[in-house]
Amino acid sequence: SGVVRPAGVVADPLFERLEHARERAATLVGVSTDHVGLVHSTSEGLFGTAFGLGKGGNVVVPAGEFPANLYPWIRAAGRGGPEVRMVEVPDWRTTAEALAPYVDDQTVAIALSLVCFLSGFRIDLAEMRELAGERLLIVDAIQGIGAIETALEPADVMVAGGQKWLRAGNGVAFLAMSDRALDRLDSSLVGWTGVDDFMASEHPAPHRPLATAGRFQLGSAPIVMAAPFGAALDVLLNGGPGAVEAVVLERSKALEEVFRSVDAEVLSPWRSDSERSGIVSFKLPGIPPQAIFDAFAAGGVVVSIRNRDWIRLSPHATTPASIVDHVAELLAKLKVSH
């Protein structure tokens, strides 16, 4: 098992919830439970992966990634790990064609997001697998999974925290790994619970690292947050990830049409639905981003300001269809007032 537990009356129900969450995460991404570990955040999973790459070589990563998928590689490189090759993607289309010139015989991994946090562009995992070949393909899935249907395969590592589309709150994330990743990543950051018989303190450390993805748990398991995480995954799996994706795309496309109807600039690098996600970002010429943010907040719509001047919306499957007309009204009032 990837999760080991101490004995005790209090421990049993807590660890049952932890195991349930792990099983649900494994089902979501289509792997066995041995290939999934639970950590406290996306960053924790990525740092364990980055330092597990060892020394030498290079990691190719788009420069426009959210910082959580940049710092692990930067910090590992600073300690003798692989060189970081940041690739500028000015058109926001993170494709195999855009990354290929930077991938060579010394590349040990390609690291990128399933969905771009700003543009909403969704990568093609199959083409990225073809580009990666036998190199590790590492995916930060937090901006997509829970809104779009996906699986670990054909990637090697997939990490996602519970606080975004999965709607489970902060303090918990899943880390899924292929056999290739488990075989190749070393144990640089394996903590006290990532080893066999971790409670057997009569035996001197270090103990043997677990053979499962559970070995990348750096410290104590996210026991408290495992309960809401498992419950959130139950809701998603019962509803059906495919059905959720269909509604999310419907809402995001409808909002894009509203933005274009008022002559907004929409950040839309996608060319088909397979490249879309639930994220849509826009600007309104002549209207400051903070004024848009404030007007939406006053109207009960939560948006984000990203990269200083883009307004980002992310409708979920439970966002009512009426949001489209409501946003249209808010935009109309904004244009009149400015």
C-alpha cells in the first residue's frame, strides 16, 4: 500500500478517509492506488519530483507557467539538478512544435501545465508524449482537472491541489506517477512517512523508501484535509468528469461571446474545443482592470486580475447559465459609465 498507518482507535478512521481519498484520486486519473500519493500542495509534489531528477541534463518548461511550476526546477538546478530551459511562447500556444527546438539528448524531462493559468489553453498530452519519448513528461494539472476530463496516461507525473476546480480546499493534493517515473526518480526528498515501517523507531534511519508514489510524501500525510478531498472527488466522479467538462466548456464559450459582443480583447489561443478549458481572460479597451474587478465584485461575480491587465473568469459546472446574461449586463453598465 502507498499509505502506511500507526495503530490506534483515533488513527483508524482518519487513515480510512486518507485511503479513500487516494483511491478516488487514482480512479479519477485512471491508475492503480500504488501510483498515487497524497501531499499537501501542488508545489510539494513538484518539488519532490524536481529533486528526484538527480544531477545533470535539462528540463524544458514554458516560461509563462504559473510560478508553482517554475520554482521547483529553478531550486533543483541551483543544487546541481538539471538545467532549466525556459521557452517563451508569445502566442500562448504551448505545443510540441513550440517546445521541440529546446529538447535534445540531454533533456530528462518536460514540465508544463495541463491548462495555462492565464490563457486557458489546454495542451495536447498525446503530442507532448511523442515529443518527450522516454523522457519524463510532468504535468501540473491544477488549472484543469476537475473541469476537464483527463488521465495520467500518457504523462508520467501529474500533480493537482484540491483548492481549484476540485473544490476540496487548501492543504491537500494528489501526486500520480507512471511506472517510468517511479523507476527513475530518486529518493532525495523522501521524508519520514515515505519509507517502509516508518513508525518502527527501534530501527535506525534511514528506512527503505516505499516502492509506491507514497514515498514522495515529504512529511505527515494531509490527514485532516483528506476527508473533504475524498468527498469532493466522490461528487466529481458521481457526476461524471465528461459531463462536467461539457457544461464548463458551454459556459466558457458563452462568456467569450459576451466579451466579444462588447468589443473586448479576448485571450483565445485555442483553435478547437480540445484546446479550450474553463478559463477565459479578457480586457476592455479604455477601462482599467481594477474598475472591471470592482464592478464585477459589486455585482456578485468573482474574477481575478492576472498579469496586471487581464480579467480572468472560470465558470464551473454548477455556475448557473444565468451568469452569462448577468455578465453582459455588468459589461454594458461599465461601458456606459466609462
